[in-house]
Amino acid sequence: MRVKWYGTPKLDRLLARNVARAGGNYADAVIKAISIQGPPRSDPGSPPHIDTMQLINSIDVMADMDPAYPVAQISSDVAWSVYLEIGTVNMAARPFWIPTLVQDADSLARTICNV
């Protein structure tokens, strides 16, 4: 959904900065959620525990500060992060992306709207 925005250039820049800040805050929250040192392995339904630091080191934030369409993208370049999130035939899910987003949604929205 696109929204037509009739803000001011100063407000647009502030909003873009806040979107980038919220993206960084979300990435920090995801890293905190998966920062429990293993062993033991995490329980099904709980965020994964640390084995090799590969997942934590793969968390990346990219922010497009275009005032017209500010975007923050938080991602991981390890292919198996999606398997942890949704599970497989052989492994129950250990979600960390969506539960962290749901848990921090109010805080992230406040960060974006703090103008």
C-alpha cells in the first residue's frame, strides 16, 4: 500500500532517520533474542542458541534514507535462518524474526513516529 505524504522536507528527513533507527533497534533486538550461549540446544518454539556466532554475525541492516520512501531492511545471508524461523520436516521451528518484531512492535512504531 502506498500513502501520499504531504510533509515538509525537514519532517521527511526526520522520518527517514527514524525509520533507519528503528531498523537498527530491531536488528539489536533480534541479536539479543539469539544471544543465549548453547549448549544445550534451544527448545522448539524458542529462539536458537549460539553455536558458532554465524547467525549473529550474519544479521545486517540496510537503510534507504530516501525521504520520499524511507525503508529499513533487516536480513541474514545464511540460508538456514529461514529454516530456524519456520522449521523443517526434521526440525521444529525456533522462531526469532517474527516473535521479536511482535514483541517490539510498539517500541519500533514509537521510534518511527518520534518527530
